[in-house]
Amino acid sequence: TSAQALSVEEAYDILRRSYVDRLPRAAKDAESLDELFSYTDNYTCYMTEEEYQAFLSSVEGEGSFAGIGAEITYAPEGISIVSVLKGGGAEKAGLKAGDMIIAIEGESCAPGSEEQRARLVGEAGTQVRVTVRHTDGSEEDYAITRAAVVQTNTTVSAADGVGYIDCDSFGTQTGTYFQDGVRKYDSAVRTWIVDLRGNSGGLTSAAVTALGTFSGAGELVYFVDQSGESSAQRYDGKDLTDKPAIVLVDSGSASASEIFAGGILGTSSGIVIGTRSYGKGVAQVLFDESNCPYLHGDAVKVTAYRFYCTTDRIGVIPTLFLPQAQAAAAARLLSGEKTKDGEYLHLVLNGCNFYIDIPAAKESSSTALEAILTALTPSAVLYWGENGGETALTPAQVREKCGFAAASALDFTDVAGSEYAGEINALAVSRIVFGNQGKFRPDDTMTRAEVCALLAQALDLYWLADGYFTDVAKESWYAPSVNAMAAIGLVSGVGGGKFDPNATMTQEEFITVLGNLVEFVNLDARAFLDKKPLAILQPLPKYKGFSPWAIRSVELLTNSVFDEDGDAVNLYCTAFEDIEPKAPILRGQAAAALCRALRTTGVIED
């Protein structure tokens, strides 16, 4: 350890002043940096000088090397060429997208891997011999001259009326790349596809600038520090396009990527498709020699804020939940034109208009078309275009016209007669509720453990460590859900260290838990409750039948949000006068109330 390495006492001082959560008492007595940082989250750490430089490089995601000049992907047969760079060696040699490099310098490169890719990289001006299998099955040898390739974290292109932004990380120049690219190509495109799959984040400021390119001016993300104080990060420029964005995300899209994707949803600038994002929900501050006297080349990364935007703290739930195998093709289909001849589908999603050329979609990717139609909520606004006119249709009717089964694979067979059918099916397409053998059982009651499982699925949050309660066995099916919900304060026990997982949950208990959930994900809910002490609410006659611990949550769900006419928006499943505090909560009621709460707080789109 160098003489100027950070001491435990200095590190503790940094954490005490900036870490988002209260440190346990034991942290002050830590005897090593490893022990001290074990009391923090996985994002807070000490970095040596070498580790810090590597971290900065990973955030920027940029560099240069000499290669053949092609975007590649790995395949069992070898190295597949996705595209060739203009002016690069691959283009000059005549290689094209779809070609497969099966040998390098006479030796097989199957299966493709990072190790095989390294053989294509070398000194500029040198040659590498490759054997290529073309899409027609023929094989040919090439001698390709390597040339300098500049790698940026973001590339912007346009073709056939579709703009494409591929962003691997949010570095210092990423916002500029977004803006310059949109300025260059916007007049030639109908839609922008922004690919954030695998993008683990980077600089919040870069994400805000990139988002502002589509959203325009406004406060786009809020941060809350260890003291509970909130602050906003604004974008003060104008939007550079009025074209909708289609954002591709996956489980590797995190942090700054979630700020961008969630902001696109929250500002109605487009839609998000793919699978749910990572759900980081916290932001870090870097301390180095520029802002901390304790550090000399080394650095400390500290989780200093929780951030709130449309993503809140649970990740981005896509507008259309699609398998990754169909996500990119689906984005292309949604970027279609409103054709004058032939049939097309007009979709209104998150306030934006999208068009699918039906004959072209069936020919190019019927699997992606079916995936889109399966992912639509029952309330989706759809119009079928034909012979110069448009007719409003339901998702089931559209599926039939396209030659697919009217009933989606995600539809439940026993909810059609339920007053909560719309909300239940909406949660199903977002992969928040699941049935059993095609049934949901909307009229069944729910146990306390089942409610925890429902909420854990909504939050995508589970806890595998030892439990909080003596009657929740670690090996039980519900233990990860119960423990996770207890860890974040959504549920509590019944006393004596017990949870009573098999007891039926009442409506007022569910309202309390749901109120805790809304407060957990939404900054406005916290501000509302701060102004509604129990001492003021409890004497009100309308709360006579409720237990004192449920009253503030009832007020939050029924009287905290108002529409443009000034009428209260009910986040619960029934009107206030129809609530039966001591009656059991039913599965259909729980799903409907959860759906309404998530929609109202912006976690899922209607």
C-alpha cells in the first residue's frame, strides 16, 4: 500500500458526509477499508489509481485501434459481420453485412469469441488473411489491410426513413453525439430508434442532455440525498426533433440509461420496448484529488443520491414487453409508414403515433409482429388503415385480421366477467402477474405471503438472505418476497418476531402496504404525507371504521391526486365509500389497485 493511500478514518469521514443511507455504528470502528465499505451498497467503493483510470475509461467507452473496419458479432460458426465501416479495409475488400469469417490466417475461428477478434486487430497498414462464407454458401479468401478505427460510445445513422442511435455508455461527449446526430439526420427520418441494451450507465448530465434532445426543456430527474433534501437536474435547451423515439432496453440497461428511457416515457417523447431494465435507482458521486484533500490519484465512488423520474426505483417497465429476440425487429416494424395503398396498423402508444405496414411486416418478420400484438394492453388505441380510411379496433380484432389467434397467450380464461379484467390483463402483459394453468382466480382471497409475492414481482425485488421473521422459513416459496418487502419497509410483522404469512390480508392492510409502495416509488407521495399528520386525519368522521395505522395510506390513495377538472383520482380499486376495511382483499381487487397505483405514479403506461 502506497504511503498516500486513503486511511480508514478518512474514508469514514467521506462516507459519513455523503453516503445516502445512515451508516451502522459498527462502521466507525472498522479496521480496514474492506470492512468499512462492506457496510455500504455494491456501488460504493475505494479505487486505487490504476482502478480509477480503468473505471473512467469504462464510463467513456471510447478508444482507437487498428482493425478490419467492421461491426461484428460472435456466432458458433465464427465471426459474423453486422456492417462494414465506410472506407475501412473490409469495405475495400468487398465484404458485406451477413458475411461470416470462418478462418483467420488459415486457422478456424469457430466459435467466435473475443480471443478470435483479437487476431483481426493489429498494426495499421498490415494485412490479415481471412476466409469468408457468404450468405449464398460460397466461400472466398481475402487479404484485408488493417486501418485505424476510432471507437465512440455512441453512433448515429439513418436509413430508409429510420434514425438509429446506438449508445453503449453515457460519457462526457455522449450528449453532443446525440444532438449532432439528430441535427444531421432528423429531416430524413420518421422515427428514432435508440438502442440502450447493455448500456450500464455513466454520467447523469450526459443522459439529461441526450433526453433533452427529444423532450425539450424541463426538470427531467430528481435526486434525494441523505438528509432527505431533493434537487432537480434541468435541461434548458430546445428539443431538436418532434419525431417519436423507440428505446430498446434489457436487464443490462441501468442508471443513466434508465434516466433516459424513463424520461422518454415521462415526457411522452416515445416508447420503450424490450424487457425490464436493471433498476438501479441510485446515483454516485466521485471523490478524487480535484474535490477531496484525502485523495492523490486514487478515488472513492459513493452512492450519494436516490433518483426519481418515471423509472423511480424499480427499473423501467417497457411500454411493450418483448422478448429480446424480437425487440430490434419490432422497433423496425413500428417505424413504418402510413401507406396509401395496402393495409397498415396505426398505434397510439404513450401519446405518440406509430405505423406498421402489415404486408411488409408479415413478409419480413411475422414473429415480431405477433410479439407486438401480444404485448399490447387491452386498452391500447389501435386503428386499422385500409382504402384511405381508418377503423378503430381492439387488440383481439387486430390479431384476428393479421391471421393470429384472437386470444393472446397471456390472456386469462377466467377474468372476462371480472370488473377488474382490464387491469389484470394489463399487469399480465407487463409480466407483473402470472396465473396458474391460464387462470387468475380473481375472486379468491389473498394471504399476507401472496401479497408480498405480488409486490415483489412488481418491484422485481427479492431478498435471499436470512429472514426477518421466525415463522418465515428460508426455504419457503414466499421467503424471498416477504423478506424483500420487509427490508424496504412495505410490510411489517404481527408482533413477537412473526409475520403470519398464511393469514388472509384485509383491505385496510392491503391499502397500507400499497400506500407504502406508492411512497417508496414516488417523490410527490412523500411530500403529500408530510403535510397529512395522523392527528389531523384521525378525527375526521369518514375514517371512523379504519384502524389508525391505515388512515394516512387511505388518504394517499384516495385524495392525493387530482385530474384537470379538480376531481380526485382514486388509486384504489373501489370508491372510498365502498371500501370495507376489515373484509379480505381479493386477488382481482389487489391487481386492479396495484395497476392503478403504478399507472398514476408513471411506473407503467396506460
